[in-house]
Amino acid sequence: MDGFPCILTIAGSDSGGGAGIQADLKTIAMLRGYGASVITALTAQNTRAVTGIHAPSAKFVAQQLRTVLDDIPVAAAKTGMLFSEPIMKGIAPILGKREFPLVVDPVCMSTSGAKLLKDEAIGAMQRLMFPLADLLTPNIPEAELFTKIRIHDREDVFKAARLLLAMGPKAVLIKGGHSDSFAATDWYVAADGEPLPFMQQRVNTDCTHGTGCTLSAAIATGLGQGLEMGAAIKRAQEYLNLCLRAGHRIGEGGGPPNHLAPWVKETAKPEVLRELDRFGRRLESMSGLLPLLPRVRTSVVVALPYADRLEEVAGFSGGVVGTCRHDLVVVGTPEFGASVYAASTLLAVLRLRPDLRCAMTLGLKPGLKTALDRAGIEAVWIDRDRKPEYIEDRDGRLEEWGAFEGLKNHPEPEKVRAVGDPGGVGREPLVRILAEDLAQLESTLERILEFLGE
């Protein structure tokens, strides 16, 4: 199948759909792979618990694997829940003859705490599967289980990685999701290299069921598509981070990541552009707004759901300007990536307030601060004096840093509806109004104009 390499997952089935084979196949499909599967166990589970496990015979599991490999050209594979020593003894000799990369996710426990690997199979995992792995992906509890050491800090991670490498895999990725830190750091250690950190901002969510399955399947897909290991890990992390930010509850327990998040983002693009175009027409007829425009032009930006880069924030290609006839005119068309400074501010806000997807820039004109106060619009202010030297005042980097720091340090960030910039040399003082959608942004502008008029 041109453009869609076959990625094989060897794992257990999750009847709740959030982890295991189901999570793997969703991930592979969303990342443009063709998913094939070998099912090692059937689980009866939902978002709250695993209530039963039924494993097919080791002979039948091996038959599944041989049958797939006899007919389908597999580009990469991953293993997840392997459950028992007989199953590993059945598949290890077959995988030992493979000519494609293999990611081994040494699954031991479910998110809800159920054992997915028999106690007597721990040694078999180390002996039979670890030496086959191009990449081993344990989380911290799994790394502790196999190395018999407690992991408290970075040095412990490095020690555990070296011990795991001694068991045979070519490389190890110790996942940092269980650590207590602002960023989630996965440490990659190859047999002949120094530890490398792969970092993502931690997502505050309980929709974490199936994260390990998702990450390993995403890495395997990248390897099967020809990415080198570092690039495959980075893309997999970004995909998982997006899915976590888009996670949603489907039952009474912790939900899964939203594996369809990239599709949700992509299909939202046409409507975002249409809404922004309609909003531009309404702006042109809004009475009293022209005096609030900055000296050059203003920006109106709208982010896609779960946006995390400038190309996912739409704005007007020419901005919004005032003419010599004292008319307010929208210049150009709605386009993604059309704004830098306003979009950088909005992206920083989205990291802490994903509900605020719109922003508009106003000049800090006389009376505007008072109008914001009277309208009940809480603002945070960029503190340029605290800017670290490594933050450059260009390409929206200062705006991103300042907005994030201001919101992060605010005692009640959930109340913030504006980000102010006092300006500096060559920088006009500005205020960027924030809103959940364009209708709310329009209503907020009308309230500001009302209080300014008074």
C-alpha cells in the first residue's frame, strides 16, 4: 500500500477501547500507517477496572504472527501486553528472524492497577524480549521492577537505563510521565551514547489510559516510515501530547487520550476561516472601535482546537487598519500563520487556558485601562524588566514568554481575559483581549466601547 507502511502491533485487546490493540491501531492509522495485529490476550475492562483476562494459547498467538508475516511486508512492529512466558517463547524465535525495527513496551500493569504480566513471566520478558528490542520503552515503575532500584532523580534514571541496556536492547526510552515535574521528560539512552532528554509540557488531565501504548505505537509507526530514532520519538511525543490535551471522559474512570485529535484539528480549519471572515465584516461596521487601533494595524487571531504552533492560528493577511477617511478596514483574507505577535501571545495563553481561543490587539489608549476595570476584564501584564537575556524581542518570542509568565504567576488565572504589554523602545503599548470564541470577543469589545463612551 503506497505511502502507508504496515505497522504490526503484538498486544492485548482492551474492550474499553482506550489502550492495547485498539489504541495502537488508532494511533497507527492517524499517523498514516496500515495497522496489523497479533492479539496476545483478551481483557474485559472499562475506564475503571480490568475485570478479567483470557489469553489464547501460545501456539495460536505464534500462528497469528507467522500468518501476518508470511503475507504482509511489515515495516516495523511493537509489542505491548505479552502476559505469559509461553506466549513470549512462542513469538520470540519468529521475531528474532525479522528484518524490521521492533519497539518493546514492557507492559506490566494497567492504568487502573491490574496486572497484565504474570509474575513468573518477568524473567522471561528480560530474557526473551529485551534482546530483540531496537527500543525498550518502560515507564518509571516498570524500570524499577526490572532493575530492582528506586528511581528518585535523573541520576537514578541514568543508572536504570544502563542496567536495562545490559539486558540486551539496543536503546532504552525511560518515560517520565510518573515523575513529579512541570515538564514530562523521557530519557533516551543508546548503548553507545549519552542520555538525551525528550521533553514535553505536562498535561493536567486524568485521561491517561493507554498513553504508553499510544507512544510506543507512534514510535514504531515513525520507524516504519523511515524516520530515524530521535525524529520518531519526537513526533510520537508531540502526537501523544496533542491527544492528551484533547482527551475526554468516556466513562466514570480515567479516560483515554483522544487519538483522533489531529483529525479534529484538521477538519476545523475551514470553519475557523469562515468565522473569522464573518467577524471581519462585523468589525468594519462596529462604531467607535477605530480610535482603539494601534498606530500601525491590529490583529485578530483564532486558534484551531488544541493549537500549539503559529501555523495553527488564523488571522487576516493584512490586518485591520484605519484609513485616511477614518474608516476601519479589514485588509486581506483570513489565513493560517498570518499573525506572529498576537498568535504568539495566544499560544502562550492556550498552554494554561485552552478555553481561550481568540484574541484581538488594541492600542493602550487613554481610558482603556479604566474601561477594562469597569468591564470586569482581568489583565496580566508583560514584565519586560524581568525578561531573561536568552529571550529575544523579535518574532513574538517576548510576547510568548511574557504572556505565559504573567498567566502562570497570576493568583486566579481562570479570571484573566487580557494580556497587556506596556511597550518599550520601538514598541507601542498594547492590550490583547482574549475570548473563548469570536461571539464572546465581539461582546467584550462592545462592553469596552460602552464604558469608554461613558
